[in-house]
Amino acid sequence: MAKSALRFVVHEHRSKRLHYDFRLEIGGTLKSWAVPKGPSMSPADKRLAVMVPDHPLVYIDFEAIIPEGHYGAGPVVVWDEGEFVPLDTDDPEASLKNGKLSFELRGKKLKGAFALAQMKHLPKSTGKEWLLMKKKDAHALDGYEVKTELTPARLKNLKEQVPPCETE
Ligand code: MN
């Protein structure tokens, strides 16, 4: 039986502060990191990615304005999505536990090889700080700039909706 492809999503979320929620389908859930500056296609950029609680898979295509009074109030849209392919491992959960995961993304914006590496030796580490990095490959783009998907046209089509889980 062919394994169905694993998926990833990046949500652009303008709650108290704009950030990008980077989510990988691992172990039947969405492992999630908040990336303040957003992912980059440039290997020169190492982006802080703060691990946040897992989100259920149903959240993968969630787009709405989270109403005031709810956690993460503000607009959230899918910034990119596609296939997620773990590299060099059959057990991405174990790789995450060990603080390092390499993977390929097949999105519309994010393509090619990436890595997530836990920063274990920060002086004030909470254990949640990771770096999200593009690896050098044919898809890499120097001087990459994150472009917003929270455009007036998309915002106009968003409805207020309480998410299926608490979201940061
Ligand atoms: Mn968020």
C-alpha cells in the first residue's frame, strides 16, 4: 500500500504580533512552530522558530478571523502548503526528540530541502527555541523576502470563526 504523502502548512497569523505558524504532519498531528519573521528560501537566513503546542490535522486548512476574546484573536490564512517529506529518517518524531530534522517541502513558495535544529545551549533556553533553515540546493533563493498573504482581497473574504483548537 502506498503511503499517502505527509503535508505541511504555513499559516500567516496576525494576532497581537504578526507571525508565521510552521506546521508539519508528524505522528498524526501538526507539530507547530511560531516563526516571527516567517520562513525563508535563502540559506543565509536562520529563522527563530518557537515550538508551540501540537495542532490537530483538521486545522491544516483553517482560515478565518479568530474573534476577539479568543486565544490568537486576529486573521489567519494559509501562506503556503504542500507535501512534507522527511529526509534521512523513517521516524521524524524520533528526530524531533533528538533536536534535528531534515526534510523536503513541496509547496508553492517553500521548495526543496530544509532543516529544523533545536537550540539546546542558549543561556536562557526554554527548550522551545529552534532554528528553521533552508539548505543549499537548486531551489534556494538569495535575498528572499517574505511577502504577505494577508492582502485586502483575502481579508475581505475571511469570516469570523472560532478555531477547532486553542491556537497561539
Ligand atoms: Mn499563530
